[in-house]
Amino acid sequence: MSASPQVDPPMSGPDVWPPSAGWPAAVHTGVKALKAMVHSWSVPDRQPVLIAVSGGADSMAMAVLAAETQRITGISFGALIFDHRLQAITEHVAVQAARGCRAMGLRPVLVQDLTVAAGRDGLEAAARQARYEAFVQCAHHVQAAGVLTAHTANDQAEQVLLGLARGSGLRSIAGIRTQRTHELPGYPPVRIGRPLLELTREDTEQICAWAGIRYFEDPMNLDESIARIRVRNHLLPTLMDATTGLGPGVFSGLVTTATLAADDADVLEDIAQNTYRELVVEEPQQLSFPLKALQRLQPAILRRVVAIAVQHFGAPQPSFERLAAIEELISPPVGRASSAGPIQLEGHVSLYRKKAGEEYAKLLVIPSYPRD
């Protein structure tokens, strides 16, 4: 996918912008969050920060907040609008979203067509991957300081429930990161920020109403073949129901869980990265680790160190079952004969125990084919 966005010519906004009514509470909260995030990036004067806009309530509310933040601080905000061409109406939505962003004073406004084909993980994952690649390309095109997306507390709560269902560890229930970087070969890394994680969908709809914006209600949000939509429309409302579920406090509980889990995951990942650097020996076409040192590690750190080693060769995060097998390879259960391996992982990576004298002294991580 190649992104070659065209910067639309400037247009004058309507006389009704900005709205004459005072800010509702959600605008105060959102503007404060945008200011804090952009200031933490130390953005030079006149360098734009892009916001990703789909035309829905959340992203149009983000456009409103960006326009108001720009008006009172002078921080430059632009908009990046995607048309996935998955529905006949999306071209019209993209045009209207661009018009609204220009009317609010955002510059530049980029309109980008994305062609998406469903991959192994489905259409939703393929569309997300295409968007993040375009974030990097378009940010480079206009020399933007970063890209902000309009994920809200609702998205966070949904993400925690999806993570629990996958059972893939602490990072999975840590939900959506407030900030991260995204990399694409041939481009510098781009910062991605999610400043609206403290706002709810009700807040973003209120912001759009205050600004006089009619937002796009995507019919794909009714497609219950998508797990996230089933969580949004059925599971979360059921859990929040005081009669059939656990009550409305579930929502804030899920969001708090994500915050606490993210803090804990960051600490564990820092420890694992430091441990990896201390133990790893990089050799031609393989990594090796002293087995006794690995055997002394706590399981939470050991699993992360192994995952870092595997991902060094471009393989994906191993499943819990594969990590459990690797733990047994490193420290065989009492009474069970030890094995030298191999344990083969997705992504063409294998792990072995290597003897030194009479003992297995090393764990080797080896790609199944030579690297260039």
C-alpha cells in the first residue's frame, strides 16, 4: 500500500464557527488532554499534529477539540481522513468530514483512499494495519509531529474484555496504550497518541451536538460477525445492567484495570528487556542464553525474555502453550526425562538446549532459515 496524499486547498469556514455557547464539561476535559499530550511531545511551532478522522462521533469530536485547542494555544492541527471504500457511502463521508475539518480551521486536511483486502486475521485487522501504515507515510509527507486517534474509554473497556477472552497475559488486558510509536520500513518512526481515553462515547456525542456536527453512524457497527461489535452491543451492556449483570460500575472498573495493568506491564517489560540484554549472546544466525541463569528467572520475566528473543528474528509473540513448552525445555519437571528440543514456533524459529560436557548449558534460539 502506497500513500501519496493530496493536500486539499484551504477553504473558509462557516460563520457559526466557533460555537457561541460556552464549553460543556467534555470539551474542557478533551482540550486539557490534547494540550497535555502535545506539550509532552515538545512540538516545534508551526509543525502540525495530525488527527485521524473517520466521520464518526469520536473522531469528529476530536476534530472539534483540536480546533478549539488550536484556537486558544496556537498549536497547529491537521486532519487525516481515510476512505476504505468498503461501502458505497464512504466517499461521501470522507468528503463531508474533510469539509467540516477545513471549516474548523484544521490545516492540512489530507484525504487518503485505502484499498483493504481481508487477511488471515480478518478485514478489521487488515484495515487497521493499512491505517497505521498510512499514518506513518502521511505524517512523513507533511512533516507532522505525530498522529492522534480518537479512541475513548468505551474502546478501552471493550479492549479489556476482548483481551480477557484471548487469555494472552497482562499486556492484553492493559488495553489501548495512551502513546506508542509505529514503524514502517523506509520511514522514521511516528508517534501515535490517544488523548481521549478518559472520555466516553456519550461525551463525544455531546461535543458533536455542541459544535452542531452531524456525524456518520457506520452500519458496520451493527455487523455482529465482528467480535468487538458483539462486545459493544451485547456483552458490555449486559455486564453493566444492574439486574442481569454486575451494574454500571463495571465500565469504570474495566477502564481502571487497563490503567493498572498497563503500569504493571511496563515495569515487567523493562525488567525483561534489561535481563535480555544482560544474558543474550548474539552469534551468527542464532541467539544463545546460559541455561542456569534462565532457570533462576521468575516465570513472568522468563516468558518475556523468551518472547523478545523470538521476536528478534521477526516471529510473532508465542502462544501461552508454546511458552509453557519452552519453560519445560529450560527446566524439565522433576521425574521427567529432559529433552534437547527442538520446539518449533510460528515464524520459522526453533529453540534447543545445547550440551556443554555432561550438562545442557545453553538455550539456543535459531531461525529455521538463514537470515540475510
